[in-house]
Amino acid sequence: MIARSLTSKLAMLVGLLGLIQAVGVVVFSYATISSKMGEQRRQVLKVALAEARTILGNNGSLDTLGSVAHRLADLVSRHDGLHAAVARPNNFSALIAFSPVGLQSLARLRDDTWGVDAFLDWRSAPSGDPMLSVVTSGTVTNGEQYVLILTVDRTADEELLLNFVMVAAGAAPFALALMSLGAWAIVNVGLRPLNRFRDAAISMSARNIPDHINPDGMPRELEPLCLAFNGMLDRVEDGVRRLSQFSADLAHEMRTPLGILLGRTQVVLSQPRTHEQLVELLEQNIEELERLTRIVADMLFLAQTDNSTSHLGITIVDLADEARKVVEYIELVAHERDIDFVVEGEGKVLADVGLVDRAITNLLSNAVRYGNPNSTVAIRIRTADERVELAVTNTGAPVSAEHLGRLFDRFYRADSARSREAGGTGLGLSIVQAIMTLHGGYAAAGSHANGMITFTLSFPLPTAAVRESSPAPE
């Protein structure tokens, strides 16, 4: 497909629009000039007709019209292109005719239908010249009736209009070219600010995010585009930064288990080992491989949520019921550290029950993994400010404010050594935040002076109509 220039296309469209307007002006001018010239010719005929009737009315009889013929001839000669004829009304036989055109006009009385204003447009034979005639009747002194026809030649008018059309048609291509060229220049100047977007897009790369485009002086129509483009630059810059940080964190996170696997294997292979030693090595390697598998699975889930490829099975979810189910699942692990659970409150949300269970499981697993032994994990559900909140509170090592804001970052750990010893991947809270984002909510963390830390899941409050129409979970 051949690429088309927007500037050229707009220039041609503007040029064609200008040409259409010019044609409209020419047509209107043609009609106006033709109408004005017709009115002038009719006025000439009316004036001449009144004078001719006066001349004929003062004559004694139709048989003596020759005595006033010179006066009629003088009248005809004083008007360019004027022709006259006088006839009897019964047979339209000519009494006086000053030209062949005058005689032809008498034939029109028999052959043509005259207008209500007694005017008739016709063409002479054989030249086909345009004529305009007017007819009237009157009486001479002795009471005899006559028919008077005055005709004016409109050849000069037709030639003038034809020349006007030819000049306009001849000027049309030049006018189109001139208007198109002018439109091209105007459009080119008007589209010049778009070059700034082009230059910014060309210079963009992962290592070079261009500066924002200054909207000052930008055409009003391009201001929304400028703001949207600057917003896109911010998102690209943030995405590149997060991707770079994620890549660095991932490399660091994968390096530790891979280094452990490699080191153990090299040590064992450095000298002959017994069967029991090899089995022990494989068991230790399996633990690290399982950890790597969990990291890969968590990364895949986060990638799916980032790319909006997760399809939510939205149902009405009772948070208290789901919390109790997760507690039953994790209670055996918690029992080893003498950690108890308390579920308080009620609340229902519209969500994917599987993802909600995963988010609650991650929070309770963290509470068991990092909470103090012989403590209680409180799960409180409440509705406030048009939102439904599930808060998990446990007692553990204090978390400073500088760490609280980053707990949901990927691979971030407030205590790296302690987290790895506990078997964490550093992605659990990131998954919780991703799940909440998919549901239009958010996750937050808060620390208390007595060493207690609270993680809160905040869901949008479903409307009553939605709650009634949504299917219940199976």
C-alpha cells in the first residue's frame, strides 16, 4: 500500500473545497449577471414600447401608418439591437416591419405561447441569435386595433456570459493549484508541532527516555495529545526502571540458590563419596530446586497480572468463610510454633474466590513464618468508607517505616537472611498487591509500637443491585 502524505491530502482537500466554493461563486455570479442583464433589456423594451404606443396612438388610421414610419424608425435606431413590427390583430399581417427579425417576431404570435408579462425569449432563424420580444395591442385615432411587437437582440449579452464562463473555466486549474499550494503551506506550518513528537519517539530507547514535551505554545488541539504523550513517557520510564530493578533483583535472587547448588555439587564431586552422602546431596538440591520452582511460578503469575491475561471468575465471596478455610489449611504449620488464629467480623465482596484465598494464604503464611511463637494472629473484617477490609495482625519483629513502604515490592525483604532461612521467595506480598489491583482494591501495611504489624486488604464495596444479581460461589 502506497503511503500517503497527510499534508498533501489535507492540501488537496482544502484546494478542492476552495474550488467548489469558487464554482459556487461563479454559478451565482452567472445567474446574477444574466438576471440583471435580462432586467435591463426588459426595461429598454418597456420604455420603447411606451414611446411607440404614443406614436401609433396619435395616427389617424392604420392605412396612413406610413406617415409615422420615420418616427418609428428613429425610435428603433436610438436603441442598439431593437427591432419593431406592427400588424393587424386578425391575421397578424405586417403593416410595418423594420427588419427580418421584426417579421419573424410576428410569426411567434401564432406559433409560441407568450408569458403572462407579454415577454418571450426566442432565437432567430437561421443564425440562432437570442431574442427578447414584448407584444402589446392598441388603437389608432379612428378606433382601429393594431398589434405592436418590439424585439431586442441579446447576442451581445450571451457572448458576454459565455466569455465570463470561459475565463472562469480557464482560471479554475490555476486557482486550484494556487489554493492547493497555499493550503499545503498552511497545513505544513500547522502540523509542524507534531515534529516534536516524532523527534521524541525517534530518540526513545530503554537507555534514553526523552524529556517531557513542553505544552506551552502548543496548539489547543494538540494539548491533550501532549499531556497524554508526557504521561506515556512517565509510564515507559517507570516500566523501564521497574524492569531493570526486577531484572537485577531476579538475578540476585536466582544467584544464591544456583550458587548453593553449584557449590554443593562441586564439593561432593571433588572426591569419592558414599551412597548416603550422594543421597543427602540430592535431597538438599531438591530443596533449592523447589524454591527455584516457586520463584518461577510466582513470577509467571505476576507476569500474567501485569499483562492483564488473568481472567477473573467473579462471584460473591464471604471473606469470613474464606479466612476460616485458610486457617484450617495452615493450622497444622502454625501449631508447630504455638500460633493461634482469631477471625472476627463479616463482609462480602465481588471477587475471584481462588485469588482471594491465595492472598489470604500469603498473609497468614507470612504471619506464621515471621510471627513470634506463642502468639495470636487476629483476622478482622469490617466495612467502612464504602470499602470492605480484611486486616491480618500478628506480633513479630518491629518493622521500621522505611521498610513498610517497600514490603510489597518484588524480592524485597526487610531481613534477607531471615527470609531465606524461612523459605520465602520475596514475592508473596507482591502477589497479594497484584491480586488486589486486579480487583480494583489495594493492600497496605502498618506497624505498631508494641511490635505488632497489620496487613490490610481493601476491596471496593459492591452495590446492593450487584450483590443481588451476582451468582453465589459454588
